[in-house]
Amino acid sequence: MVVDLLHLADSDGAGWGGKTFTTGATAGNVLGLACGREAVVGRRVRERTGSTDTTVAGAGLLAACRAGGVAEIQVLTSLGHSSLAKAASIVGLGQGSVKDVGMGGVGEPWRLDLDAVERELKRADAEGVVSIVVVSAGEVNTGRFATNVLDMPKLRSLADRYGAWIHVDGAFGLFARALPKTDEFLGLHAHVAGLELADSIAADGHKLLNVPYDTGIFLCRDASVLTQVCSNPNAAYLAAPGDTNAILSPLNIGIENSRRFRALPVYAVLLSEGREGIAAMLSRMVLLAREIAAFVRDSEHYDWLPAADASLEDTFVIVLFRARDTALNEVLVDRINATGKMFVSGTTWEGKKAVRIAVGSWRVEVARDAAFVKEVLTAVAEGRGVANRVVSSR
Ligand SMILES: *Cc1c(COP(=O)(O)O)cnc(C)c1O
């Protein structure tokens, strides 16, 4: 149902052999890098020895790399989420394996620079280095996307040529695919077009689907890679009836053996809202973010980031901004949160403090909430308190 909601099946109908619920997108990134590592090293071993006997899962990373003549595994990305470096550490690639190939030079560091990716893949191939490309489908500070409509097919053919793995970190951004296909969202649809061409995808239910924490989603095109990474070898007592059916046992396609029924809240949301209900919920989130973005852009007190002249149609659910007054900007997050009326998180952008408003609630009512946020931001900028009033009885 999730694959269906997000239109992730190939045009030829091919599905995702490996699919499981995880604790979150961090675990999805761990699985993505683990599967990528298994596949890209395995391919080198096969090419070099003609055998599939030595795998990362079986022989370990060091032995498999030695057998395949692999000097290094690199992770190419643009403004990857911090959990990606953590995942690289956990699976033994190292935080330092994550290399930025974004378009920072032209002021769009969240975009993947495909020319740079191609150069890196070519160089790597010649030097015994194998690569995993991670697409930030939703950069956490700006909510912007690594790719545009023509990029994914191009990236797919580069990855096929050089034996690289493509993983999508779509924690929140993947859900742009469930927005209605109306004019106001066509730009966003272009940025998430083609993500179904990836080898693996991580997403979060506990962000935009509004289910409780501990609900992530992981998809792997080739079930055999995921099974190779996650199976419990030689544990007859764990053999589940599911193992012989079309549905793979969660035991052998995820990190945990024992786990709760994570799919249940997602199932409930999908049943209760349906495709249209979810599209409407996501639309409200995006439209509120755009109202706030327009306010910040036009305000005398604030600067809209990353670029004041951006199109509002590039705004998904995150609004990044800072106060023009440098003294206020230093304490802006605390001032906003001290009102007790709304909660924002602080970040840095281009070396200076900034604030991000991330919209992620089913309760959004665009006009009501936009007025409220404008009132808080204006009061904070003007150094006055925010009137206490009942905002919602829900
Ligand atoms: C939130 C987020 C993560 C981490 O997700 P968890 O659910 O906290 O593990 C990873 N990547 C991106 C882009 C995110 O926004």
C-alpha cells in the first residue's frame, strides 16, 4: 500500500522485492548502505574471481574487499543528513567515506552535481574504489531536493555503467509523491520524479504520515541483497512459515529479530485517510509552509533562506530563515520557543545561525495557522509578548 501510495512501482510493474518497516530513516540508511556495500563489493568480487562465494555478509567487509580488489567504498551525496554519516560508521565504511558532490558552487548545495558524480565514479572505477550514491530527497535544512526531473534516469545509467548503488534518503521528502498532481505541486513532483529508479529507499512514517515514533520504511529493489545482509544463518528454530511464501519473514530482511507490529499504525492511517485524504493532508502542510515562507520573504524583520528570490513552488514543508537584526538572530530560536506558542529548531546555514520551521501535522488549518505563526514571528521581532488566546479546541 505504501509503494502504491508513493507510485513507486516501475512503469513495467516491477516491484520492490525487499520491503520492511524499520525504527526510522536512520535504520533505513543503515540498511541502504549495508545493501549497497554488499552489492558493489560483491560485483567486484564476481568480476575478479568469477565466483560469488566471498560476500561481505559471509566473509566480512575486509576479506570481501581483499577478494574483490576494492581499496575503498565511498558514499557520494549532497548535503546528506547527519544520520547518513552515522550509518556509514555503523556499517564500517566510516563517516569519512561520505563525500559531498553538491552544487554549492552555484548556491544550490542540496542538488547533486551529476557531472561531479560522473567524474568521481570514473576516477573511482579506475582506482579500485566502489561507490554508493545517496540522493537527499528532502534536505533537512531547506526541504529542497537533490534531483530534478531529468536527473534520476541519468544517474541510473551512470550507476549501471560504473557498478554503483543508488540509495534514496527520502525520510520526509518522499511523500511529495503523494501530493495531488495539481499545478501548484507540479514543481515538487518533478523533484521526486524517477526516485523509483533507485536500488533502495528509506523513508519515515513518523514524520509526514503522523504515526508514532519507531516507524520507518525501507525498500530494496532486489530482495536477495537484503536477505543476504539480514538473514539468520543456521537457525532452524527461527524458520518462519513465511519464509516459504511470497512474503519474506521480517526476521531475515530487517535489523531486529524481535519487533513490534510497526506496520499497524501506518495501515490504520492508510485505511482511514485513503490516497485522497493523505494527499489533502500533505497539501495543507505544504500550503501552510508556503504561506509562512511568503510572510518571511516579504517581512522587514526576516530574511528567507536559502534565496530571497526563490519560487514559493520550491517550498515543501520546511521554511528556513533568519532575523535581519544580528543580535536578535543569535537568540531567535529561544525567543520563539519561549513564547510557548510554537516550536522551531535552530540550525546553521552558510555559517550563520538560522531557524527552521518544519510543518508536519495532520491538524494544519492553513489560514488559521498561518495567521498564528505570523503573529508570533511579528511579536518576537518587535520584542513584545504574544497574546494568550485559545487557538484550537481540537
Ligand atoms: C529525520 C531524517 C532522518 C533520520 O530519521 P529518523 O527517523 O530520526 O531515524 C534521516 N534523513 C532525513 C533526510 C531526515 O529528515
